[in-house]
Amino acid sequence: MYLGLTFVHVPFRTSEHAPDVDWDSFLGFGHGEMTLGELMSLDSAKVVHLPPRRLDTQRAVEELSHMVSRTRHRDDLVFHQGRGVYLGVSLEQSSLMPSVYRQKYLHARSRSPRPPLTPESNLHVGVHVRRGDVAALMGAGDARAEMRWIDLGYYTHILRRLRDSAPCDVTLHILTDGTEQEVDDLRLFDHCLVHATGDPRDAFHAMTQVDVLISGTSAFSLTAGKIATGVKLVRRSWDRHDYRLHLPRTSDWMDVDGNWTAAAVWEAAARHRVERLRRRA
């Protein structure tokens, strides 16, 4: 609820990176929600188009509240703010949304299963390296690449710390929209799988299943991390107000710039593997 209103689900737009993928059906985030299309099919529904505005200041939010309260004199009004506009409130609460995402995603997988990670007895580590769109930004000297590009050294440092104290066989999943050659230096475990081509839904699902996920600055992997129940290694400094990532503060989200240890990661990962195998039994 916000301003006394409820929200409807607007299906995902088609991604230019994977135009053939129906992300709305795959993720299942619309399950149990009323969609905009369903609401607009009601003969009594009336749309009120609100003027486009940035809603990142208190004054702008107060003006929106005034417009809604002044106009709202019936129950079948639809206030349309437009796409791509963030309200000046934390709509994606970091303490609430992971469980909501997870429940909806699990329902989607019950209807359209994906294969498990193999071998199931191994510990599975996923590392997501964003390259495709951000590489183009880097090449163009675009300032937006600054927070999105992460050098391989960031990943190799973490992977070496994990490798040197791995308690058992580990399968490393390297997930990227770049080329295999670009991530070749990350092959630091005996068992490595590179997901650089193919269906991006397979890569996303793998990130939701791994025991340890080393995420990049990407909503793709961070959303998968919110669904996943394993360990997530991230930088807390990414959680800036303007990026609105809303990283959870729970113990399964470890700050790589903090006092994390490989032993703590593997201990949590081992517990996750037990739970993963129990669910498969």
C-alpha cells in the first residue's frame, strides 16, 4: 500500500538482449497479482494519467499525494504514473521482497522445471561477470560504466581465497554475457562450467541454485541472489540510493570488503547443500 493505493503487475518488457525470452512467465512475479490488462478490462475502470515527474524529493511526493487525494472519489480509478519512474519510497523493501520473489519463482518452476546442478554432491559456486552492455559503455567512455564494470581481479581474489580452503569437490559456474576468452582467468577450480552462450534463463536459474554466488553490479544476478538461499558475496558500497538495489541485510549476504572468511562461507555453503539435497530427495 502507498498513498492508500494498491499496485497492479505490469508484465516485463521484452529485453533487447534476449528478445525471444518471456521473462514474465519465467520469473512468475505476476503470479497471484492483478495485472494492468485485467484491471483495464473492467468496464467501470477509469484511468487518470498523472503528469510525468521525478519523485525523488519530498516535495514531489507531497504533490503526488495531493493529486491522488483530490482525485480519488471512486473505487475504480487507475492512476497511471508511467513506466520507469521510481517513487520516493523504498518500494522494494530489502527485508520483504526476497521471500516474495522466492515464492513466486518456486511456483513458476513447479509449472516449468529446470534441471538441477550436477554433480549434486559437489558444492557449487557461481560467479557473474557482466560484460555485454557494459563493455560497450566502456568502449564509448560512458560514465555509466564506472559502477558497472568490475575487473577480473576482483573475482580472482575471492575465488583464490575460496579455492585454498575448499572442503570438498567444487563446481565453478562462470556466468557472463561476454566471451569465454574474456573470463578464462577465472578457471581456478578443477571443475569449471562457462555459461556464455545459450538460454539466459539457464544462467539465471543456476545462480538461484548455487551454494555460493559471487555477484556483479547487475540486477540480473542480484535478483537471482534474492531468490537464492545460498551465500551471496557482494560489496555493500554498491547499495547506493541512486541505484536502488536494496541489498538485504541478512547473514547470507556477505560484504567482501568486510570481515568475511572463506571458512564462514564454506560452512554456510555446506548447510545450504544439505538443504538442497533434502529438497531433491
